Amino acid sequence: MLTRTLMPGSGLVVGRLFSTAPRAFAPGLSKKAKDKKEESRALARRLVKRRAEHRAPASKHPLYMDVPTAMRYLRAAEVGKAPGKTTVSAHISLVPSKSSNPVQGKIFFPKPVKDTQALVFVNDQNKQEALRQLSSGITVGGSSLISEIKGGNFDFSKYNQCYADPDVLTEIRQIAKILGPRGLMPLEKRGTVSSNVVGVVQENFGAHYFKAGGEAIAIPVGRCDFSDEEIIKNVKAASDALHESQEGLKDPVVIGRCHLSTTLGPAIVIDFKN
């Protein structure tokens, strides 16, 4: 806007420009932004505290016991049930951050909790023979086996692994609705479909696979009829596998506190790392 000002004693009128627009001030953080920033800081503090808690020695926890002592209590809690049908599980707390990858891998237990029975689809006769020689727990077949499954006369109750050669993959898709719900559908992204199917089976037969994207994971490490030594060795195998899955990662998940428990038994803290 232009204004005119009379200069005293000069008879001159001087024009001056000024703006009527609101004056801009450097804005501070809004209340919402401040709250969000404070919440982020609080979350970071809680994460640091939780990581420190789960890195603390298990022996400092009031519910801590060594494995033999823990197993005495757990076996006592399962009295009246068949020891061979009572699963002992390790429940491990995980402390991930936003950028952590899911904890996943495989464990080869010195004393398997469940016998491995694998189903392998392949038409090549030489591969079939090589697979049969690996273990009596491997059932091998090609098109004829797929036809048997399609007919509904196949017992899947004992199988917990499944592999396939690419030469029968098209036929296997015809029984995907049968294999899928049982967790037996072979897939390339899982590494259970390979032209070197003999090598893949040999490398993975008997493995227990684990994957956890949350803050806890449960792993069966034995039964009540296992000896204390067998339980200890299986717990160590699980611990080694979980910790190795985080080696070399930029932002590893903290493998935290571990509780050993059974169906009816209490949750007892054990030393999972050592």
C-alpha cells in the first residue's frame, strides 16, 4: 500500500510502501509434533531398557533354575500323562527394533523331538533310488504318487517335510489344495523345489524350521521321557541356531529371556545363551 507523508518545512510529499500482509514469525513445533517427538523418545528409552533387561544374566531372575532342576518340576507337573506325549518347549523373548529382520532359520537337534518323515516328488528313476538310500523315512514317487493322493487314499499323518523336482511341479499344483493346508506344499521360495532335489533333501532332512516376526518364539526341545542331558543338548542347539541367525546383521534382534515349560507345567527361566 502507498502512503504519502509531508516532510516538514520542505513542501515535499514523500511516498512510502508498506505491506498489510500478516507478518511471518518463525513457527515453533506444534503441540501434535511435540507429543509425537516425545512419544518417539519414550519408545526409544523403553527399547533400551527392555534390551538391557533381556541381556541380563538369567541367573539373576527370581524364577531361574538350571535345566535338570527345571525338568524335575516339569516332569512332576505332568504326572499321569504318558511321558512320550508331553512336549517340553523353550519360549524365547525377542527384542526387535523397527529395522530388524525376522528371526528365522533351521535347527538340527541332536535328539529329534519328532521323527522326520519326508515326501519327495520326482520322476527320475536314478534320483528316486538315491533318495531311498538316504533314509527309510523318505517316501519317493512321481506321477503315480500324485495320482494316489488325488484319489484320496494317502495317509499324511506321519509326514512333516515335502520336496519336489521341477519336472513334476505342474502335476503337483493339481494337489496344492491337499498339500497346502498340511504345510507340505513344496515351493521354490522355500527352497523345497530344486533340480538338485537329492542334495536339498540331504541338507535339510531332519531340520526343524523356525521363523518369528514378533517378540517371542516357541521351540519344542524335547519330551518328558528325554534325559536331562538330551534336553540340554537340544536347548543348546536351539540357542546356537537363533544366535547364529543374527550374526552379521546391521540391527540384530536381541535374543532374550527363555522359559522352559510343558503343557501343564510352570514356566521356568533357564540360561538359554550359555
